[in-house]
Amino acid sequence: MDRDARTLNVARALARAGRHVHVIAAGTLRDEDAAPTAAGGSITLHSWSDPGGSAFARWRSFTAFALRQRPIDATTVGAMDLFALYAARQWKQRTKAKLIYDAREFYFALGPLQGRGLKQRLISGMERLLIRSADTVTVSGELDAEIIRDRYHLAALPTVILNVPPYREPVPSRKLREACNIPIDAKVLLYQGVVHHGRGIGPMIATLPLLPRMHLCVIGDGPARAELASAAQAAGVADRVHWLGAISYDELHAWTCSADVGLCIIEPISKSYEYALPNKLFEYIMAQIPVVTTDLPAMRRVIQRYGLGVAIAAPPEPEAIARAIERALDRNHFTPLLRAAAKLFSYERQEETVLCTY
């Protein structure tokens, strides 16, 4: 819960509007979130203990836990990903509530399942079956809405709720330098998110030998960490690649502000990755640090339209990445553009859509 920005932002928006929100999820809830809001709303966390292991075992555990909860007189049930959709459908049947399904990525074309056809077909078939139970579908980008509608023959275009953070001013911060003992004259490159193949960490490690005064900081956990750490060792840059693990969403902004460039170098190994519009992109913008992205359809609309960084062709090659980073370090050029975009891409501009949808 404390690391899932999308769920947390929806819950907070509803609570601020006076709604009583019950969330079934792993993680913790801040005392401030558990307290009643000025409008009388509240958030209650039903904390599921994630057992780890296979995705199927974790899904069974979550579903059983969700369906054991005492009945709640809900008017709306939200499934914040496919993992939760079966349990949400059962809750809809119990309570006669409306069901909102957040198709936050293309589950029919997942990057980590590239080349694993049977598992991918099973997940896609599950979504095709369960999505029929949803009264409303939400997505995280305009292009996603069209693709999801057409793939599943939906009667209505899904509602777009961007993966953007609440507005915050950038804060003076040296957190990454201090935590990783990075010299004052070195530049800090930041990746934040799940540590998977296809998210640009491998190409960035391959680029570091071309950028001897730069360090790569990785905020997040994931199954590819050990293999990528070995790649850094083999490339002779392990001392300049820093693995910080996951950081709670409310603490993340100060860490992001301490970087010089944010990396969103998605490799288009699947349709889900090709059309990605991840929250880290908007978190970099909110911290007002220039961004280096891959020139893919959804990210191109943001980066090139508003001039917030540098986009490189896919697949990303080390020389192109290095040139893009050097260009992105021109803070005098990018800072005014980022300052204007931070307010544009803030969650406050999404709240009316959230309230109307829920």
C-alpha cells in the first residue's frame, strides 16, 4: 500500500472528498492517512501478508484473504490491477456494488512474460473473462484506452487517470549522494521502479564505461537485480551502480530531487512496454530533473510536446544514451520547462476524474 502510488492517490482523493475507503493490500498505512479527513472521509487498510513465492500462490493467498473480510456496505469496488480482479468481482456480487477495473498495463502483453507463451495466454484469457464484470475500466494513458477498448470490444472508451504524483515543490536534497557516497563533482543518474529486464537498466549499465564521472542509482526491487548486478561487475562499473531497494512513496520525492537526470529507457520488448507511460516519468518531472526516455509513442507525447528531456531511438544503444544524458544535463534549458510541467502533470488535475469515476 505504501509503495503503490496509483492506489494510494485514488484512496486519498476519495477520502478527501468525504468517502470511506477500505483497501485490501500488502504494506502499511501512515497515521495521517488512517485519521479522518476534514470532510469526514477515511481510509482503512486490511493488511494482507504477502507470502512471496509464485505469482499463482500469491494470487490465491490474496484472493482468499480478500474474501474472508467481513461484509462492507460498498457502493463501489475497485480492482487496482488484474491480480485483484477476481476477488473484486466476488465482492461486487456480494454487495451489488459497481465494479471499476484499473487495467494499469497490458496484461495480454507483459514484458516479463516475453517468450513464455502459455503463461501469457492464461493471463490474457483470465483478463478477457473477468473484464466483462467491470462497469467501468480505467487506464493510465490515452493510447492505452483505445487499445484496451478495441482488444476487449468494450462498449465505452476506458477512463484515463494518469500516473502522476500530487504537486510538490522540488526540495534541496543530497540523499542519493550521501547514501551512496558519491563525490560532489560526479553526476547522479536515477532509475526508480521495478527491477526487471526491458526497463533500460541493462543498457544503462553498458553505457556507464562511456560516462566515467557518472553514477547510476536504482531505487526499487525486482527479480532481475542479481543478474544486473553481475552485469555491472562484468562491465567494471559495479562501484558506480548503487542498489537502494524500495522506498515508500511519501519519502520518494526527496530522493528523486537529489538526482541530476531521471532515466525512463524502456525497451519495447512487449506491447505493454512499448506503450508505457510510467509513474516514474512524472515523478522525475515533479522533482524538476530532466528525463532521458526511449522514443516510444506514449512517452513521446509527453517529452517532446513539452520539451522535458531527450528521447532516443529504440533499441537504446550505449552511445546514444550517453549523448542524450550529456544533453539532458543542460539544466538552464530544461528547468523552466519542467517547472511549468510539474503543475500540469499533478494529481490535483486528476481528482475530478477520479471522483466522477468512483
